[in-house]
Amino acid sequence: MTHTLAAQINNLLAALILLSAFALLAQRKILGLVHIFAWQGFFLALSTAVIGFASGEHHLYISSLLTLGMKVILLPYILYSLVRKLKIHRDIEAVVNIPTTMLLGIMLVVFSYHLTAPIRELSNLMTRSTLAVALATVMLGMLMMVTRRHAVTQILGFLAMENGLFFAATSATYGMPMVVELGVALDLLIAAFIFGIFFFHINTTFDSLDVEQMAKLKETD
Amino acid sequence: MSLHPFAIELLQFFLLLGLAPAFAGWVKMLKCRVQGRTAPGVLQPYRDIRRLFGKDIVLAENASWLFRFTPYLVFGVTVIAAGIIPLISVDLPLSATADVIALVMLFGIVRFFTALAGMDIGTAFGGMGSSREMTIASLAEPAMLMAIFTVSLASNSTSLTQMVSVMAHAEYVIRPSLAFALAAFIMIALAETGRIPVDNPATHLELTMIHEAMILEYSGRHLALIEWAGMMKLTLFFALGIAAFCPWGISTGGDIISLALAFGTLAVKLMVGALVMVLIETGLAKMRIFRLPEYLGSAFLLATLGMIAFFILE
Amino acid sequence: MVSPLDIAGFSVLLLLALAAAAPLLRSVRTLQIPLGFSLSAVASLAAVVAGVMTVSEGSVASATMSLGIPGLPFHLRLDPLAGFFLVVIGLMGLFVSVYSIGYVKGYGGHRSITQMISFYMLFLAGMLLVVLADDAYFFLVAWELMAASSYFLVMYEDERAENRRAAFLYLLIAHVGAIAILLAFGVMAGQSGQGGFDGYTFDAMRTAHLSPAWATAAFFLAFFGFAAKAGVIPLHVWLPEAHPVAPSNISALMSGVMLKTSIYGICRFAFDFIKVFPWWWGGVVLALGLISAVMGVLYALMQHDLKRLLAYHSVENIGIILIGLGLAMIFAAFQLPTLAALALVAALYHTLNHAMFKGLLFMGAGAVLHATHERNMEEMGGLIHRLPWTAPLFLVGCVSISALPPFNGFVSEWLTFQAFLLSPALPHPILKLLIPLGAALLALTGALAAACFVKVFGVVFLGQWRGHQKPERIQEVGPSMRAGMLLAAISCFLLGIFPTWIIGWLDTIPEQLCGGRLAESAGKFGWMWLTPIAHERASYSGPVVFIGILAVVAATWLLLHLRATRVSRVPVWDCGFAKLTPRMQYTASSFSMPIRRVLGFLFAVREQVEVVPHTNHPAMPGSLQYRLRIRDRFWNWLYAPQGDAAYWIARQVGKLQQGRIQIYLLYSFVTLIVLLVFLG
């Protein structure tokens, strides 16, 4: 596998990560969202491995395995069991309709391309063009959090943002120091557990996980 | 021994005219097999067309000259389109007659006049078919154009022979833009040729037909021409996809051996493509018509992502 | 050798003379209409000749007349850009004049024919003079002449209040635009550095050096004024009101030609006066063009009044022309002259095409109106049997406007698409990404236009008669009306088949305006093949497509008719339903229903269905009432608040009029004291 072939595979995986970010915006069923998130983690793990092979930074292999374990297996499993326990099987409504969300997503991609232009000039890494995709994934994750009404989807948006940040780290500097990555992974796991506790609380208080219900907590009318 | 380009052009016409019904029969056979039914045979469409040509024409009392003229026009335009897409050779003199955008507009003529013919008799079915067909076409056009644009970025041209030449001779490169454009093209092609999940080509239930509703009142040789043109359109869309996305094996010279080889690879690609389409058709159900904007919007989004991926990643 | 300017001058003088002479011809009643309009046809033909000569030679001729205000005599100038618009105006004038011979006869006895003829001539003369004017004063005189004469023509059937209202709205917005144009001229003249009235000549404006701020102000003022006249969204509200109520030959002229004078104005301002501009001007023009195109065609789809629908399509096509102009401006700003030439040629070609097919469509609508006295499409149907000439000619117009090969609409849209697809050559990264999205919107517009014209032709001409009056009384229209439409249809066809010749003829215009030439590359492979930029890039051959389709159709027909087969005429099959009534057909509103559901969020759509159940069966409907109301959102956002504000201000000012003598005496007294204070 030559260097340029690795770069092309990396580009293809970056495109697939971007596609999965859009698919997260478009998908209506909660279980579908979890599956897409798992796929996104898988592409991310593959991409990290490819970059590790091409750049010679072997600690990226460990990162890749960590990503695989956490984001493809563990977190989706936690979310899946949450969904089952809370019996959330309905479709999700969005605040803004889906075609508009897509258009906003495209605008965000163009914007992040524009933002990362100076870095592209300066960098000489093989992954310099995928930085725009990483930043776009972060923004699309934030867009997902803003335009959805269900608590689980907001968590998924947050996790997608984290995916984007991780991808940005591997694109810009060939990964973060190992200690940082382990710390981030541990934080994510704890966050998942805390979210699970919160979901149960919200569900018992409001009898639904629609975050619009939290508007009832307002003091004034 | 080498063939003159005009001879290749003529050969392509006869190939398409002659083999389109066989391709339609092959698709039908695969569909039946996959769904566990007995197939009517690959040559059945030939028998259907011959039977229809032999029948008399039964026209409604208030059918106008437009109704009688449309089948000929539809057939004529489809035959011309057949001369434009490179099937077995790049050396095609008529291919300069129209580039991809003009080709899409040629299919637009077919759609325009078929929709008018649907409205000619003054039944509710015809109007319904025309109305739905034009709606779907309107929503599919932006996605189609975006997919064409993305493909033309790689070869810097919208001329089909140029696109095929560049793709066939390019080094093996993985291009995410083309992958996205291919996915979008498949979705659009399903809409344009009236297959599931957009329209059911085998139905005559009033709530589910679109293309069939427009040609409901045709009979005899008129219907034969329209059916034949429909089969050619299906084959042509496959050929367009093959030319734009995987044209390897196409002949660049005119000698008989490479032409025969090109024909062989084309046949294999068509058969495999038909299998993919049959699997899609069997796995999905026909969508509600008001879900189609989401479907076509997703196709547009895929094509746009392909274009963005080209500029960002390539 | 007579110069083109002389021929153009002769044309204008003939028209003005006819306008003055029309009352004199009143005594010769039978001759008045044919003579008047034949002579206007001659005048229009002269204008065409002058224009063709100018553009093919690339010549520039100027003249100064002895009329005008002291210090600023009327300047005339005929250069290729003006020559092109002379051709557009002249061709349409010719066809509509032939058409009017038969059409205006229908008004005989009811209304004053003299008025129609006089104002018609003045209208044509005004448009010709707008294009020929070479100083600001003459330009605005001609502009006002055009606006005022068309106002009287729009108000021709003035006994109905809605017609008067529409004409007033038209005049109002035309004058708002004229003020903006005047201000733009003022800015240019002020910055030209020449004293007195000399700054108002166009030559002075061409040589003026403007700072970017003033140039932006001048351009956008001019663009606002011309856009108001062209019907660009959001200044379009007068178009669908004024064009339907005018007589159909006037609607054809207004839609086909008058809107194009605005395009002339924008071209003049951007490419001739302010030659160097930033790319974002082109971006604004492109964005407004895209919005107008999409919104125009969507509004058109919602209409069931035939002429109102055609008027909205004019909004759409002006949008398409602006798209081409915007692209040309963007390419020119980035110093890509050949690409700018392509986009400019696409825009100008579409100008000519639109004049042809929109004129044809309005003439056809006029023929339908003349024959059936109906404007509402829901009352028509099956007219292909009653109007055997009008129907195929109208079909030519429908096919042309839907941009289908081998007619002319396709060529200009294809060229616009090619200009879009060249955007990767731009050095600006974000523009490269955003402009292709515009191409997708243009594709959407084209497809929606095709859908709309399937609806129009299908509901009006095909199917069965939906109306209340007896269809047997409907007769085909007279020979002159048919001749006018036939001429327009032939030109639509020729413009589609011979694009290389037209582009070759047009070549002097982009060369003068943006420095690029297109004809060399476009016609490199002979007159049959249109290859803008390069052969490998894209190519199209109109003649081959046309001849090919014709050959295959003829061959198939012959082969199939070798042995005689029977054709039997039977009642409609309709899947076995026996009781088919005309009311079971699709109507115009029902045809566009799916599109209304999908894209209707852009309008204020209100659908109401009231079901009165049957007396015997409570579950079955006895009678059904369907109400559909579609409002133009821009009316509520932009115009209603301004109207309310104007009324409020007027009421406040009205408080000055108290009615009591003492108050008026007080006004005089206070004024006297104030004057004494200041003068003392």
C-alpha cells in the first residue's frame, strides 16, 4: 500500500465520515441514529489506522483500537440498552424540517472549508485536506444538537462533535499524546453513564424525553 | 479489420434497437426469480411488441393529432439518444450532437409530449399521471444536474466521449466525489425510468401508476412504439451510468476484435447492473408520492456532497 | 450607402408620424387599422435592418439633434449593443403589428381605435428611442414616453376598476424606478467632473472616474430602477396585474420587448459606463436572478388565469437573463474575458429568444381570448379541435419556453449551463462551491417551467371543453393573427437551428463590452456544431438533432404504413368507466397540486374544502366546495406596509387642512413674520 493510496483511502473515509454526519441529521428513527453513529466511529477508527500506517506513528494504532472499542461497540451498546429500557421507539421530530437542515449543513461545510483554508496552505501533512471535513463534522454535530427535540439525539450530537474533534486532531497533528487520548476516552465513558442517569430522571419527571418539555421549568410565562 | 465510424454508429443503433427488449426481458426474469415466481422468458418483450404491431389501433373519439403523433416522436427522440451515448466505442460521430445536458433535455422532450398525450383524452387517469410525472421530473432535475456536474469536474467536460476517454484512461484512483455522484445517479435513474421506489412499472392500479397512467389510452402500433421506447430508455440510462462511472473495456479504435470485446464487457456490466437494480426494487417498497421530495432531496444532497468532496478533498 | 443610424431614425420618425396621423385616418375607417399597422410593420422592419447592420459591422454611429434643452441637445448613438436591442424591438414590433391588424379589428365599434393606434406607435417609438439615446435627458424622455404610452394602453379597457388599479400600480412602480435611474445618472454626472449639463451625456459618463463607493451607489440605484421596470423580485408585483389586463398585442409587446429595455439599461451601466467592478455586484445580480427565476415559475404554476400565468413566466425569464448577466459580471471582474463573453452571449441570446417565444405565447393567448372570450383556463379545454392553427403555433411557444431541443429556448439555457459549469475556473474558492448550487436552481426552474406549460397546453387545448358556453361557436382566428404567430414560431425554430450564425453575428457585442470573443471557438467546426469554448468540452448540433428526429419519425411512419391497418374511433376507454364527463378531468389547480404541496411553503396558500353531505347517505358527499387562495408574500411584507405608511403620512399632513378661515389666515401671518425675521 503506497503512500498516495493511503492518502486516497483516507480521503474516501473522510468523505464517508461527512456522509454519516449528514445521515445523522436526516435520520428519523432513534435506533437508526445509533447505527449510523457506530458506522461513523468505525470509519474514524479505520482512518486513524490508515494514518498511523502511512505516517509511521504507531501509537495511532492504539488510538484506533480504543476508538473501535469505545465508539463502535461500547457506547452504541449503552445507548441501545438505554433506548430499550426507556422504550423509546418513536420517530423523532425536528425543530426545523429536514431539507432546511440539510441546506444549513451544506452551508456549514462550505464555511468550514473557508475557515481551514490558511491551515491548508501551511501544512505539509498528507491529511491537510481532511481538516475541513473534521471541522464540518463538529459543526454538524452542533447543528444536530440545536435542531432536535429528543434528549438521546442531543447526546448523539455531542458524541458526533467529539468524533469530529478527534478526527481534527489526527488530521492536524497526527493525533494527540496518548495520555490525553486515554483521558478523553475515560471522560466520554463517564459522561455516558451520567447521561443515562439524567435520562431516567427526566423521563420520570416529565414522562417523556422531549426536551421541549423542559420549557415548563421557566419562571415567567 | 477496422470499421468506419459511421458503420460503428449504425451498429450501435441496431444493437440498441434490437437488444433493448432482451434487456427488459432479462430484468423481468431476474425480478421474477428473486421474488420466487416463474419468469416469462427473456424473449417475451419481443413477442409483446410484435403482437402489438399487428393489432389495429383503437382511438378515443376526441383524440387529437398530438395523441397520434406522440408515439412516433417519443420513439424518434429515443433512437437519436441511442446514437449519442457511447456503448461499445468512443469513436462515435453523432456523439458530438449532444452533451450530457442536451441528452437530459432530449429525454425531457419525451416526457413533455407523453405528459401532453396523457392529458389529451380528458380522463382523470391521464391528468393524474401527467401531473405526478412532471412533479417528479422537476424535483429530480436539480439532483441530476448536480450529479452530471460532479462527474464533469473530474474530466473537465460534459461531452460524453470525452468523459469516457478520460475515465477509461485515468489511473486507478479512488474518488469519493464519483462515489457520491454514482449513488445520486442511481437514485435519479430509478426516478427517471419509473422503477420502484418511485413508480411501479407493472401496476395498473389508479393510485399507484404514473407512467402507465399517461399511456393508458394507447393501443396497437402506437403502444408498441411507446413500449419499445420505454425499454430503450431503461437500457440507455444504464448505458449512461456505465459510460460515466465505469467505462473500462470500451473500444477506442474501430477494429472488430476490440468492438467485440467492448460488447462483451458491456453485456456483463448490463447484466450485473440489472441484478443490482432488481435487488433494490425487491428490497424496497414503492414510496408514497409525498415522500418523494425527501428521496429526491437526498439524491440532491448526495450529489452536492460529491461536488464539495471534489473541491475539498481532491 | 445609407447608414444604420439613418434607417433607425427613419423608423422612429415614421412611427411618430403615424401616431400623429392616426386621428386624421379616422374618417377612412376601413383603412385605418390595416394601413396603420402595416406601416408600423415597415417601421419595425427598418429598425431590424438597422440593428442587423450595426451588429454585424460592429460600427458605432453618433448624431446630435437640435432638439432638447439649452445646453444639452438630444444625442443619439447606435452601437452594437443598441443595434441588438433594435433587432429585438423591431422583430417583435413586426410580428405584433401583423397580428394587430386582425386583433384590433375585434375592438371596432366598442372603443376608440385611434387611441390604440396612436399609443401603440408612441410605445414602439419610445422603446426605440430608449435604446438610441446617448444622454441622460433624452434617455429619460424616451423612458417616460414608453411608460406613459404603455400606461394608456394598459388602461385601454378602463371601465373595470381592477384594470384602472393595475394600470395605476404599474405607473407608480415605473416612476419609482425612473426616480432611481435619474438619481443614478445624477451620481454619474456629478462624478464625471464636467460642468453644466455636459456631465449628463453618456460619453462623459463613460470617461468618468468613480470611487468604489460612488460607483456602487450609481450601479445599485440604476439596478433598482431597471429591476423595477423588468419585474425582478421583489419589485415584480405590477407585472401580473398589468400584463393580463392590457390588450393581448400590447401584452406581447410589453412582456416581450419592454422588459428588455431594462436589460439594455443594466448592460449599459455595468459594462459600458462602469467598466471595472468588484465581483460581488455580479453576485447580487446572480442571486436576484436565481430568486426571480424560481419564485416566478412557482407563482406561475399556481395561476389559472392564462395571461397572468404568462406574466409570471416573464418574471422567471428575466431572472434567467439576469443569471447570465450576473455570471458575466463575475467572470469579467475576475478578468476571464472569454468566459464573460460566453455568459453575456447566453444572456443576450435568451433576451432575443424570450422576446420571440413570449410574444408568440401572448399572441396565442390573445387568439384564445379573441375566440372564446375567456381568460380563465378552468373554463377551457379541447381547443385543439376548434383552433387548428393556433394550437400548433402555441405548442411551438410552449416547447420553446420549456427549453426543449431543437427550439431556441434550449440553446440559451444550454449556454447558461455551460457558463455555470465553467465556474471551477474562478480563483475564489467559496464562489467555486456556491455557484454550482445556482446551476441546480436553474435546472429546477427549467423543469418547473416545462411542468407549467404541460399544464397550460393540456388544460387549454387538450382534453374536453370544461366551460359553460357552447364550444361549437368557437372559430379559428383570422389570417393576420395567424400570420403574426406563424412568423414568431418560425423565428423560434430558426434561432434554435442556427445558433452558430447568431453567435457569430452577435460577436461584436461581447468584444466591445468585456473584451472576449466567442464566435471563433463556438463555430470552429462549421455552422452545424455549436462548440463554445472547446470541442472536447461540450458540443451541440441543432440541425442534426432536428433532422435526425425527423428522419427517424418519417422512416418509422413509412415503415408502419406500408400495409393498411384500421384505425377505429370509439368512446374513451378510461379503464372501463362508462360515465365520463368533462368535469372529471384534471383542472389547472389540480395539475399543480403536488408541486403546491411540496414547494408551497414559499407562498401563503390557503385551501378550504367544504363538504355538504348527501341528504340520504351521511357518509357520501352531496356537494363539495373547494376554495384555493394564494397570496404573494411580498405584498404583505413590502408593499402593504409602505402603502399603510404612505396613508399615515398623508393623514398627518392632511391635518393641515382644517377648514377654518382663521387657521389659513394664521398660516399666512406666521409665514409673513418668519420671512420678516430672516430677511430683516
